[in-house]
Amino acid sequence: MDGSWTPALAGLVGVLVGVVGVLAPRWGARRPEPEPPPEDDLPTGAADVLAVLSSAVVVVDVADVVVRASAAAHAFGLVRDRELVHPELAGLVTRVRRDGEIRDAEMSLPRGPFVAPGADGAGVLVVGVRVAPLGSLHVLVLVEDRTQAKRLEEVRRDFVANVSHELKTPVSAIALLAETMDDAAEDPTAVRRFAQRMTRESQRLSALVQEIVQLSRLQDADSRHQPVPVDVDEAVLEAVDRTRLVADGRGVRITTRLAREGDGGGPGGAPPAEVWGDRELVVTAVRNLVDNGVSYSDAGTRVAVVVTVVDERVEVVVSDQGIGIPESEVGRVFERFYRLDPARSRATGGTGLGLSIVKHVAATHGGEVGVWSSPGEGSTFTLRFPLRREEDDGDGT
């Protein structure tokens, strides 16, 4: 029996070997392999180009599935779960795919899926969008953030409108006073009274123009070509001197305490209160703070100016005993043309630009300005600048 099975087994083994030999290549071909990423279907070289673009990049396929999205696209909230979040973008992609024409648009989109376009615009992203075909299977979406540019444009527009309004008031007053004075030419007393009022209005107009020019200079990126060492103690003394006459006229006393007068000051003591910058701008900033304190203080009160060196910064603290600022208004005092008490500002010739200029001076010198205030208890403004160190003296830059 063993002998009879031997030829049969041999034949069966041969058949199996043959079958395996035939089927092996097919089994190998059916073995699952990793699917190439969808973006591999992009036109040759497209992935390399997209990687260096500064705009947010999104690529969608014929099924509207996002096959590529840059980090910026995710950060802007344009893509979620491989889909375009905003219907406006998706609709633009559909139209481009249909007719193959490149389209440009500007859109206001909510920042993410859970932020509705708010009334204040804080949650809104203003973007420039370009949508174009990318080969025959994909559509490319390029998104550029224009939010900051849009905001600056609105600020400039508001600034021009505010300046026009502020200039119109004294100009109209001067014109009216001139006409009235002409009518009263036979009354010397009336002429003198109107002439005095014209002088006040012209001074207010001059101050406003000067501060507008100053603010424009601060907004110029090249306003400080050659910074120099500025002695803040000396700048404060000059600022107070420029304000003294107005303060005396209002019965407000100004006191100063300089850094060189403090503990450890003087030769061999604390470092001098010096900063790198523009001396005239530092004087202007301090003068505006002192002016502000005097304007909102009553006769018999005091405005104190203190200069100190704290760690690596110079601090100028201006405190008054004036009317103070309500908590709801504290955040607005550095806005252009903002006036806490418009009637008092008109009486004192205030332009509403002084504290805005202080903020810009601080920023252009790498510093900051802050305020503490309580109604009826006065206000304290603190101006901070980086301290000039001896090791920075190399070339003065």
C-alpha cells in the first residue's frame, strides 16, 4: 500500500507547488499597501511652491475635501475635519471649479466655528481671498490676513474726521468773533473783549495743530534716527518749568523729587536716570502728564512728579489731587481726542491729544504708560522707560 501511494503523493505535491507558483504573484499583488497621501496627486512641484507661500494655503479636491492646509489656515479657523468651515469660501471654490476662472474677494469671517461675527468686530477676521484652479483635480485657496490693515485704515479715517471737527471749532469761533468785533468797532470795550477771546481761540488752534504735527511725527517709523542719552531728571525739570506758569495761574502747586535726590543717589550711588531716545519727546510726554494733572485739579491742590530708577527702568510718576477718573473710563483716557470733562477741557484749552501723545512717546522709546485713578481722589500716571546702561554706550545705537 505504501508503494501505491508514493506516486500519487508525489503527483499531488507537484500540482500544489505549481498552483502556489501561479498564485503567489497574485497574492503578492493583492497585499494591501499604504495609500499615498492625497496631496501626492498635486501637479509636479506644486507642493514645494505652496510650502513657501506666506499666505494661508488650502487645497481642495473634486469632492470638496481639503487635501492640504497650512498651519495658518488652521490658526485662522478656515478648516475643520478636512472641510472648509465658511460657506462663503466653499461657494467661491464651487464657482471656480465650475468655470475655471480665478476669483478674488475680500471677506469678513468669524475667527473659528464658535465665534459669531460680533458687533464690535473683535471676533472677525478680515481676509483677502484668491481662489484658482490647480491642475484638473484641485482648487487652490490663498487667504491673506488684512485685519490689522483694515483696522489701521479705520483709525486713520476716524483720525481725519476727528481732526476736521476739532479744527473747525476754533476756526469758526475766530471767524465769528472777527465778524462781531467788526460790528462793534465803535465800542472799544467790546473790541478788547472780543480780541481777548480771539487770542484764546487762536492759541487753542495753535496748540491743536502743534499736537497733531507731534502725533504725526510719532507715528513716523523713522522719527528717531539717532537716539541719544536723555537725562530724565533734566527733562522733568524742563517739562515742569514749561507748565509752571499755567499751574500758578490756576493755584495748583507742582512738586518734584528727582532720582538724583533719592536714597543712594548722587555720585557713587544709584545709576543716573538716563534713557536712550529723543529728549524733546520725553519732555513733551512729561509736560502733557503734568498739564493733564493741572487741568483736572482745583486751586489749592498739588501735582507731584517723582523720578525713580527701578531695576532696569526709569519711572516718572505724576500724581494729582484732581477729580479722578471713573473706572469705566480709565481704559479710554489714552484715546485720541478723548476728554473726560469736555467743558473743563474747553475752558483750559485741552485738545484731547495729550495722553495719546504720551502713549506714543512711551511706545517709541520701548516703554509704557499706565494709570491708577479713583473719582474724587485724583489720578496717578506712571511713565516707564528702559534704563540706559553703561554697557550700551559702545556706538550709541
